[in-house]
Amino acid sequence: MSRRSLLGASAAGLVGLASLRALGQPVASNPQAAVTPAATARAKNLIWLIADGMSVGSMSVMEDYLRVNSATAPSAWRDLLNRRGTRHGIMGTHSFDSPVTDSAAASSAFSTGMKHRNGSLCVGPDGEEFRPFFQMARANKRRVGAVTTTTITHATPAGFYATIPARRQERDIARQLVDARLDVALGGGSQFFSPELLALAEREGIRVVRTATELQRVDRQSSAPVIGLFNESHLSYAMERRPGEPSLPAMAVWAMERLSQPRDGTDGFVLQIEAGRIDHSEHNNDAGALVQECLEFDATLAAVMRWADARNDTLVVVCSDHATANPGTVVYGSKGHEALRSLKKFMHSFEWVLEPVGREADIAKRVALLASRVKEATGVELDTDAIARLRDAYGGSWVHPSSARRNIVTLLGDIMVEHTGVGFNSGDHTSETVPIIASGPGAESLPGAIDNTDLHNWVKVQTGLTSNA
Ligand SMILES: [Zn+2]
């Protein structure tokens, strides 16, 4: 499909698109997904939760886990879906150059309403630079914030404040974050902030905090921008949280309270909250970490809804940016129940299991070390067949058919299916449509099927944000 025909397929009449189309910028959205303005009052605040890599399968696994492990209340996810006034649908996620998107192109689509190449952040296929969502929201007098469990310079948050051709340039993205002066920016990634950059940030009145305690000590009335860097890399998985690292619900609550403080010249806020490591656990085919990351996301959703329920001016949008590895509970009968019950005893992620293993040069010793780490992390004793498969994989005589670069970890995931009850279709993203939920003013007009670029336009209409500001 040529650029021109992609342009021709854009949704006519969407806010701000006509002029962008005239500039020859890429749009590939569904013309049927008409966006109708809300009849009710517009939302002053927008809270946009993105569960990275989450599919309906991810949440189904979490719900299977909850049911088998005697949950007494429904998940926040199910509760939200069942509410009067909540709307939900499905969303297409393809990028400019691929049926399967990456997080950078997906975040840029939410951010700008345009399709982007995988890997790029708000830079179009011909190098055109787009204004990211937070800068547009700022021009509309909104306070802005991002909260994530990944590095704060990772694709999903960065797509809302950075304009850069390659997502891997996280040092440059860190500089752009400081320049963007978000009111709140909380996550990991301190390795990408040089001492010089942090000194510059502090000279410019930005508070930089490193622990949950330091964050709680920040004066909530002050209007200084805050950058929280709680890990040199991503925040730890919820199951392995280190002292000093805040949870995602804690960061979300802090951000909502801070952003709702009135400030001169602003009215309302936009907050992106990313549960970023659901995706990582799925890339690793790691069911134990997946369930805990989904529960962390669910607890965050509960906290956000408690906050939003107490007011009538906040639109909450909950979605995923793409599916990853399409997890599902795949073991029948009592064995399936047993496996889901045993997930409760998993203490560590596959990342933790594999961390020291690659340093062991001798293959037999390496496999033995891996088996003992699996036992320590999960309580599972690998059988001789599993040991033989791992030995073959390390010896190079076996490669995972869909995802060679992740062969050991996805093989481990495959070996563990009978112990976890959870299977995965690969170690990579898929093009599956993802769930989208809206609650609050304007939610009733959410289309049942929407494209990620059209979601940008829909959200702007409901919140009164305009690209002309
Ligand atoms: Zn993603």
C-alpha cells in the first residue's frame, strides 16, 4: 500500500486531521470508526492507563489464578467492565510499516494520531517531527505526568513527550524529558541521566527523587516538576520489589494527588500510567511474573477508580498498546487447577533464574545451575526430559521456531507449562486487537471498534484538547 493510499484511508472529519493530511502526513485509520463528540460536559482531567503487552488472555490468566486461589472479590478490571456508564471495545494496533507494532509506534499513534514506523517516537516515516501529546496538552493549559514501571525513558512514556527517530536512544530521551519539564515523571532508568543532566535539572528547579520515602517527603503544595528515578533500569518485577522502590499503585496515587493541585495558568491534567512489565514477563513466557504484574496493574486500576469515583470531571481510559505472546491457561482438569495454585508459591522471575546462568561456560554445569535456580524460584523440580531439552538448546542443536533470540527463556516457558498451566504462542508481540475501556465524562461515545490513531482523536474530543492550541 502506498503512502498516498494510506492517506486516502484516513478518517475524514476528525479534529485536526484535515490540515495534517494536506501536509502529506501518514494516516492509516479506519474510516468506519467515526468519532462522535460527547453530548455531556467535557472531562477536565484525563487518566490514560496503558497495560503494555496486555491481551484479554493476560487478564484471563489473572482471573483464573484469582478464582483458583480463592479470591473473594472480583478484579478491579471485571468490576470496571460491569459498571453502568463504562464502555468497552477492541482496538487495532498495526503500525505504519508492520502488522505487528512495537511500543514506540503504538505510543506515538496514541500521542499524535498518526501511524509511525516501529522504533520511532513521534518522528514520521519521512523524518517529519510531530508534537507529542504532553506538549499539546500543555498548550491546552493542562498539567502533565507519566508514571511507569519501566525506565521513564522507555517507549510508552517517551512517546508522550519525546520526538526522536530511535527509541533506543534513551540518553537523548532523558535530555528531552528534562527539557519537557513534566509536572510528574516517575519510573526507572537512572542510568540514562548523567550527573551533568541531573545537575542541570535541579538548577532549573526540577526535584529529583530516588526512593519511595523521598517521594513521600516532597511537598505536595509545591509546583516544582518532579522526576523520580527508582532503579538504574526498569523497576523490579512486583514479586522482587527492592526496598525503596514504590509500587505502581503508590506512584499513581501520588501523581493523581500532585497533579490535581491547582496551579496558576492551568486547568486540569493529563496523566499516563503504564504497567510496563506485563509485556516483559510475556516476552519471557514467565507465567509467575505475569500474574503478579497483572495483579499490580489491577491494584492500580482500583486505586485510580477510587480516586476518579470521588469526582465527576475525570475521563479514565484503560487500554493496552499491543498483545504480547498471547498467554492463556491451557491445562485441563485438576492438573490445571493444581498448576494455577502452585503459581502462588513462585518467588522469583525467569529473569532472576537466568541471571547468573549464562556466566557458567560448561554446558552440563550451566543446566544444573539453571535447574537449581528454577527449584529455588518456583519449587519445581525439572525432570530428565526437561534437562535434556535444555542441554540441547545450550548445545545449539535446538532453536525455538518463532523466536530464536529468546530460545532459552521461551524453552523454559514451554517446559514450565505443565507446572504453571499457562502457555504462550511465541516470545514476541502479536497483532491481536486489544481491549479498551472508558469511564467518566464522554465515555458513552467510545466506539466498539477503534484504531489506535483514532483513539488519539476521540480522547481529544472528550477532554476538549485541541491541536490548534
Ligand atoms: Zn508495548
